[in-house]
Amino acid sequence: MSAVSTGDGVGLNPPQRAHFMQLLERDLSTCGGSGELVGLLVIHLSGVGRINLELGYGMGDAVLEQTVERIRKAVRPDDLLVRIDGVDFALIMPGLKNIGQILLASRKIASVCAQSCQIQDQRLSTRPRVGAALAPVHADTAEALLRCADQALVRAEQTAGGLYVFETSADPMTSGSLVMERDLEAALDNNDLDVHFQPKVDLDGGRVVGVEALSRWQHPERGFVRPDLFIAAAERSGLIEPLTQWNLNAALRSQQVGFPTLSVAVNLSTVSLNQPDVADMIEQAVAIWGIEPAQLVLEVTESAMIADPPRTLATLHRLHAHGLKLSIDDFGTGYSSLAYLSELPVCELKIDRSFVLNMTEHRQSENIVHAVIDLAHNLEMTVVAEGIEDQATLEQLRAMGCDVGQGYFFGKPMPVDELDDWLHDSPWSTGGAAVPAGADDKTVSARR
Ligand code: C2E
Ligand code: MG
Ligand code: MG
């Protein structure tokens, strides 16, 4: 980390706003052609004023110094921390690759700042708030970027996790909306979310082998909210941890009661995968519900795996050692290097549905699907095709040697009682559909 921020006690340095703006402007101009992003975090530490009042300024300063020292240890060498006002700091993060990285950084900073400080014989803590913005995605000048991060900070005040990444949209039910986050928090508190299950079918034997658990939210006034929208909102506002925990427990409870012989897959978002206690949380849920670890599949996207490799790898190895199965979701949409892929303790690769949906019409998609199947097999992984909507696609995938399929053709995501009926009635649940037969279409499509 650079000199401006150094351990000579940035907490006590006079505010350096003007200098900071110059440095930010410089970073923005140098990132121009490189395609790299510059992240800006503004960090507000509430509660220091009260410590000053009750215990004296010396104690307040000591808390600031310890907190700054922790931030300093948590960031990368090129990041730059500046005190811009009394209890407000700014962190410039050059060289970012995607929005996921700034989310992770915000999370990390909020978490280290929230730890209590031991000063003399007292344990003291502040209430950190972190607002984040990304250049040139949100703005391309220092002034404008700081304004975005400040606006995000205002929103962070109202989120459960105390952090917020700037979002441009004004639609009240898009992912960036405070309304959405407030309502999602209430839905989590009131247990108003739901989990649906979608079958995964072994293409060779024609038999269901597992299900994927997908969260559903029926908003009382606004109706169905798309999961990708509310997941993004949860990530942005710190609600992803309770959401992941809720989804995992709901999935395992249903599995134990409704379909104990099938494996169940849950999705882990980029942000939840990088939370320090995620492995504890998952191992606890497995123990509570008494499920065989090998029956739980964790679906993780490629981008999640590359966002914070050392920590991600450690978490993945730990979960693998615990006997859980790891799967790479939406494969083909990220940018994993093959070398990296072969090092991961994953046993399943899911081909993104965008390739599968049009593979019967687009040669290029078909070629990609074929190549991914071969790649997975060379790496001794099971390969799953998601988004199978018709018999022709199924047959093509079978001919290519794809192991498992998932899609509306077999069954849409459904509530657990509907899954129960499906498991009784569908030819895919008994293996009766192993031999390609057009007649099976009717049974399956009647359930769509
Ligand atoms: P995903 O994990 O790739 O899940 C598969 C998505 O494909 C689901 O969308 C499913 O409904 C859809 N799908 C399945 N078969 C077909 C098909 O034949 N045709 C088409 N057009 N679509 C099909 P859904 O439920 O909208 O979920 C979207 C994404 O949201 C999921 O993608 C997953 O990444 C995320 N998600 C859902 N629930 C959770 C959750 O509890 N936690 C996390 N972290 N992510 C979740
Ligand atoms: Mg998935
Ligand atoms: Mg997927």
C-alpha cells in the first residue's frame, strides 16, 4: 500500500482530500486503455465520536489507528487508503477485473472494521459502513466516482450488512433498489421465501439422479421476482449470507423428508463463497440435517472461483475434504484458464444453458457443447447440460456422451410437493425413459 496511507498512523493524519482527488484522477487516467477497473470504497466509522466523548480523544484515536492497521493488512500492495475526513476514509483499488471483486473487497473491509479493538483494558468497536463504486462502469472522473461511492454509502446505512455497491437503475424492483433490499430482508425474517427443485436426469439410464434447489420469492405486491435480481441485491447489501443459509437449510430439510436417496445441489454465489465462515456454515447444516456429505452438491460459478483464488481454493479444498461435491455452474460464460480448472477439486461441470438452448440450430454452440463434454471427461468430471427443452437436444447430447441433463423437457423447478408427484409419475424418475421415445414427451410436457 502506498505512502499516503502508511502505518505512520493514517488515522491521525490530517484529512487529505485534495491530495486524494489528485491521486484518484491519476489512477483513472492510467487505467484508461488497459481495460482494468478502478474501485473506490468510502468507509465511514460510526461510533468514534461517542468513544471520544465518553473515554477521551486518545481512545478514539487508538481505535482509528487499530482499524486502519487492519484495513492496511487486508488490502493489496497497490491499494491506497486515505483519510478524507474525521472518521471517513477512502480506499482506491486499481487493477480490478470485475464488479465481483469490489463486492468482495467491500465485504472484507466491512468485516475487518467491525472487529472490536482491545485498548488498555477495554474492548471497543465502531459501526463501519462501506459505499463502493467502480470506474469507468459508474463514472470516469474522480469527482463523479466519489459522488457515486458517497451515494452508495448513504444506502449502506440502510442495509443489513452495512455495505452497498453503487447501482444506476431507478426502477424500484431492480437489483439496485433499496425497496428490494428492505423487502427481501423482511421476507427472510418472515420465512416468506420458497425453494423449488428441478430434476437432474442421468441421460444414459434415463433416471433422475438429483435435484437443484432454486430460491423463489413471490413478492406480496409485485409478484414473482427473478432470482438473479434478488440474489444480486442480496450480494450488494450483505443479505447473501442469511439467504444462502436459508436456501441450504430449506433444501436439506426437504431432501431429508421428501427425497433422501437423491443428491441435492445448492448454488453458492461469488460473495458467499468468499465469506470466511462459509465452510463452517455448510458443514454445520450437513451435520444438523444428518445428510451424507456426498449427497450435497455445491454449484459455484467460474467467476466465483477466480475472484479471490487463494481463499476460494482453501474453502473449496476444505469442503471437498469434508466429502461434499463441487460443481462449476454456467460453464463457458466465465474465463477460467484450463490450468486453473484442472487444479480445482470439482467433480462436475455444468454447461451453461445459453449454449444448450440453441445447439440444435447453431453449429457454434453445438461445437462448444461438444468441446466442453470432452474437456470434462478428460478431467474426469461428470458433465451436466442445463436448459434441455426438447427431445432433439436431448438426443444430440446423448450422442455426444453428455452424462446428465436438466431442463424444462424433464421438469421445471417445482415446489417439493409437486416434485413428490413428479417422482411418482414421471418416466424419468423410474428409468422408464432410458430408451429414446417420443411417447414420453407427453407425460413430461403435461407437467410443464
Ligand atoms: P442456475 O444455477 O444456472 O440455475 C438454472 C436456471 O436455469 C434456473 O433459473 C432454471 O429455472 C433455469 N432453467 C432450467 N431449465 C431450463 C430450461 O430448460 N430452459 C430455460 N430457459 N431455463 C431453464 P432461475 O431459477 O431463474 O435461477 C437463475 C439463477 O439464479 C440460477 O442459475 C442461480 O445462479 C441463481 N440462484 C437461484 N437460486 C439461488 C440461491 O438460492 N442462491 C444463489 N446463490 N443463487 C441462486
Ligand atoms: Mg445452478
Ligand atoms: Mg447454471
